[in-house]
Amino acid sequence: MNLSKIFDAGLIKIKMTAASKDEAISQLIDLFCRQYPDKSRDAILDAVVEREKLGNTSMGRGVAFPHARTDIVTGLHATIGIIPEGIEAETPDNKPIRLIVLLLTPRNISKNYLQTLSGLASFARRPETLPSLLKAESADEVIEIVDKTDIEVKKILTVGDVMTPDPVTVAPDKTLKDVANILFEKKVRCLPVVDSNNKLVGEITGIELLKFALPNYKSFIANIANIPEIESFEELLHKEHAARVSNFMKTNPVIVQRDAPVIEAAAMMLFKKAEMVSVIDDGKLVGVITKTDIVSKIVRG
């Protein structure tokens, strides 16, 4: 199904003005309720505000996707606001918001909810999207612009729909100290290891660091009363500038293709007891998917 099919010309407002993101969302809810007067405006607003409190729905590039699950609706609804003057708001790239798409879906998730959100994100990432929409003179023209992109809403939720794209990575020749700094500064628990061509060659987690610090951990467990704790970790500190990622990385990371079903990645995490699954496309690393991705984007929404 072409992405444009989710839009209704009656739920598109061009040349909208608003002083804040909250005001813009309120206007879009009003627009929705004028078309569906039997729906409770207050209940919809409460649901959207609740979701906004969980995390910022601005994706950068001048675009925001506020959304909510509410039993006020029985199917997926998308309401668009185009704001030529822009709204100053908290965004990942500090750019003002000029396009807001409000998504409403039932609590049990309409069939194409996450796939639609993924399609919208793909649409928003295209550099020509915003300039084209800002020039639109009618709601029908907006729908035509979306239609011409040929972006499809897929039937199956894939890894690419929920993965974290462009993940933080590390090169095989970096040091143990480099890894520790990246894990701390970027607040990540896992690092894919890639070569100069972005080919995946391994991964690093806290487990690899501990195994490197305690290479004889199995014998330590057998004689737990005599574990040389201080000496072992002091040795680790001596190695932090000399030890290379290639010396202690996991060389057989769990991988999955971008177009694989999400359920496949989830099953692999459980079966392999993996913190992270690296996402491959055409032999290159394009993202990672973690348990947090699945919980936050599917369960939380």
C-alpha cells in the first residue's frame, strides 16, 4: 500500500501557524474532531500528552510525529500540519519544526501502525520532502507529493522498521581505553566492530571486557576463595593503552538482514542470549536492534 493512502485531505492543514508544538498538536486534534465529532477531544489530548511525556517525538529535520494509542479510535488516523514559519522546540538537531504528523491508533495497535510510522520516517528523511510540502497549495497536492515518493507501507514489521540506524561503532585497531570511553560517553552497552569499509567484523560488550580482564575466570570459580581480584584488574589497567579491540572482541556477532521480520531478531536474542543483533544490508552494517528497541518501539509505542 502506498503511504499516501493513509491520508485524508480533510485532515491536512497547510500554512498552519502555531506558537508552540503543544499548540500545533492541539490544532490538529481540533481538526480531527471536526471531522469526527463523536470523538472526545479531551481524551485524545490526554493520550497524546501522556505519550509526549515518555519521550520527544520530534525526529529532527523539521519533522515531528506525535502519536498515541487510544480506544477513542478504532483504526489508524493521520492528521498533518504544515507550518512554514516553523516552531521553536526541543529537537535532536535544534531545527524548528515545520511538519507535524499526528498519528492516532487503537490501544491494540492497528494493523499497519508501526509500518506506517516507519514509512513516514523514510519520507521525512528525504531531503526534498520538506521543501516540497512547504510549497504545497492544497491538501490534495500534499497527498500527491507523498504518492510520488512510491514509499510503501509494508505488510510485515521488519527489523529495519525498529532498528537503531547508524549506530555507534568502533574500529578493530582502537584500544581498550577507547572502548571504555565510548561505552561511557555514548551510554551504550554494545559496540559493533567495523573495518574501514563498514563491514562488520565483531562486537564488544561488557562481557568481552570482563573476559579479557579475567581470562582464567573458569578456574577462579573452581577456587573462588583465592581469586586474585586486585591483581587481575590492575593488569587490565596496564593493558588499557596497548590492548586492541581485535584482541578481545567477539568475532561471531549475531546478525540479521534489514528486511527480516522483527520476530526473527527477537527469537535470535533469546536463543543466542544476545544483548544486540547487528543489522546487515548488502554486507554492510546499517543498524543494530536491541531488546530496548523492541520494548520501546513495539510495546511502548
